[in-house]
Amino acid sequence: MIFFEPGNRDRKLLPHDPFKGVIVPRPIGWISTMSEGGALNLAPYSFFNGFSSWPQIVGFASESEKDSAAFAIETGEFVWSMATWALRDKMNATSAGLPRGESEFAYAGLATAPSKLVRAPRVADSPAALECRVTQVVRLLNIEGRETPGTLVLGQVIGMHIDERLMKNGRFDLVAARPIARCGYDEYTVIERVFSLKRPDSGGNSFGGEKAS
Ligand SMILES: Cc1cc2nc3c(=O)[nH]c(=O)nc-3n(C[C@H](O)[C@H](O)[C@H](O)COP(=O)(O)O)c2cc1C
């Protein structure tokens, strides 16, 4: 095993930091926001995940001061859209560093679809989307307690969109939706196969911890 402390790796052995290559695959937080002034923004964030199933909390982390976090903090709202294999190039295009106020929807040739409960639209061609209201903004600290440039924006899901064509036997058909996820370096993965495991303590129900709602 190679052991090293972050920031002090052997760059001959490990020319690229393997951190993002081992925390994999990371779901892509394709985040749309709208500023108070009506500027539209869309960008991918792979430091994204769900943190609680009830209430449903999701969050994305910005490694520096970027528009998505700024607009979400300013308005208290953001929308997540699922990035899929079919949308991979357009998703990637939305990571371009455009001047504030210039819409990545237009830049990437993506249509918007209106949200129901928040101002920012969702990606029309994406098969799933979450409308979220910001619950916490966490400035990330290092082990000395000093602020880093990173900000984690957490939000509660207040509305969910699902493409009914992808519903199969009461479940969202992931293999048909083909979501993509981020790996390390310039690599991604795509969901093409899933498998089931029954939890031992859930009476055979693999959704053991699901809350009634
Ligand atoms: C797949 C993918 C994942 C990304 N994940 C992150 C991330 O987790 N945090 C981050 O700060 N930037 C991330 N980026 C870079 C941002 O998307 C990029 O800086 C973008 O211009 C930010 O846009 P904004 O200023 O409109 O929010 C990612 C880019 C790609 C292509």
C-alpha cells in the first residue's frame, strides 16, 4: 500500500491527486439558480449528495466563490436536475466559466422547463429534478479551524419532478434513465446495470429505512 499525507505525495508516483479518483462515483449536482435580478445560471457540482431522506436534504459544495452558491444564498433557492448519458456533453458545456449573468442554458443549447415552487427553472430534457429551498450555508473549515474557500449549500427538497415514461413497476427505472456520475481525473461512469441486496433486518425490504410520508 502507498501511504501519504495529502499535500505531501510523491508526484513521480502520483502525478495527479488520487482523492477524487477514490471517492467515486459522485452523483452530479446539476444546479440551476436564478439571481434576485433574474440572471439564470446552471453548473455541474460533483461534490453533491443527499444527506437525509426525511426531511429530504441535498447539498452541493463550491470550492471557491462561484455563481451557483452565490445565487442560491442570495435567493434561498436552487434546483437539481439529473445529468444523463444523453445530456453528458451539454452538462459538461455548462461548466464553462461564463461571465456572471450569461446563461449556461443558452450557451449549452439546453431548454428550460419552469419549476412549480421556486423561480429557477429545471433542465427540460432531464428525467428527474428537485426544487430546493436553502436550509444551511456551511463555510468549510480545515483542521486548524481556519475557513477554507469552500462553501457547502444545503437545501430541503420542496418539489420533485419525475418523467413518468421512466416509471416501471412503481420504481424510477435507473437503467433506462442512464444517469452519469463523476469519477476521478476526466472520467465518468454511467449506470447501465443495477443489482439488489435485501437488508437482513428489514423483513426482506431493501428500502428498510424508508419513512412514511
Ligand atoms: C462534472 C463536473 C463536476 C464539477 N464539480 C464541481 C464541484 O463539486 N465544486 C466546484 O466548485 N466546481 C465543480 N465543477 C466546476 C464548476 O462546474 C465550474 O467551476 C463552473 O464554471 C461553476 O459555475 P458557476 O460559477 O456558474 O456556479 C465541476 C465541473 C464538472 C464538469
